[in-house]
Amino acid sequence: MSGQLYRLLLVAVSVAVAAAGFFSLVFGSSQPASASDPPYVIEISETGFNPSLCMVSRDDDVMWKNVGTTVRRVIIPDVGVQSPPLFDTGDIAPGETSFKVKITQGGAMKYQDYYNPSLKGTVQAPQYSNTGPESCSPQAPTPTPTATVQPTQAPRPMRCITSIGCAVAPGVSRDDQ
């Protein structure tokens, strides 16, 4: 085997091992949801992810729930052109929830909606410890302001001043006299 071919093979094996290690650390065990330990739930709709930043400890589980009216799909895009996503929940129908994802590695996992890439979110786990501050509760929607009702003014009584034929009471009084 020539030296150049050997180096290419070594690089290809190194990249494959690094990718496998990355996926096993970040997505240690993706499995269907169970009732044993409740996962953090991140809502997704036409307006975006709620919360957009989910802070968890290592070994916590995260799921995405579609609270919108159209199908959603959460992905971590690959940096390569025409490459498949690094992570993909598949389609999540309205009212449905994705599978559970165990966060085993510290750092930021940035994801987006496949159908609307401008909708982005992040799951953050501590870098150097297994536990850290946790905050992953959906925010309550901002209430829509209601219009202030303006009081209506009582109508003013009509007055006859100069118009011809304006009578205060029919047959009693007229302006033209």
C-alpha cells in the first residue's frame, strides 16, 4: 500500500471515529419517551421555540412538542453542502411530541426548524460538571393588549338657529318669523 493511500485511509477512519464519538456523546441514547423520569419539553409553533434557550444538566432528557397548526421538524444542520442533518426528529404533527433525547455532553446544541430555518433554539448543558443551573420552562405568551374603551358623550339637543322651517314643535314656533 502506498504512503499516500495509507494517509487517506487513516484520515477517513479518523473522521469516522470522531463523528461516531461526537454522536454517542451528544445523543447518547435517543429512545421513545417513558414515564419514569419526565423530560424537559420545548414547544415549537409557527412563532418559534418556547423556550428558545433550554438549560439542562448532563443526562437530562429533552423532547420537542408541536403546539402549532402545521407539521414541524427539528434538526441540527450539517455544515456541508447538501449533507444530511446531524440530528433529525423527523416530522412532528400538530399536538404530537418527538422522541426523547438524552443530553450526555456539555456545551451548546443549536437546532432549528427544518421547514422554517429562521426558527432557532439552543439546549445548553454545563461544560465542566454534570449539573448546572436548569431553566427550561416554556414562557407564558405575552397578553394581547385590549383597546381602551372611550366613554361616549351624550348627544347634544338640536337647536334651530337660522335654518328656514326649523320648528321646535310642529306648528308652534319657526325661525323664519
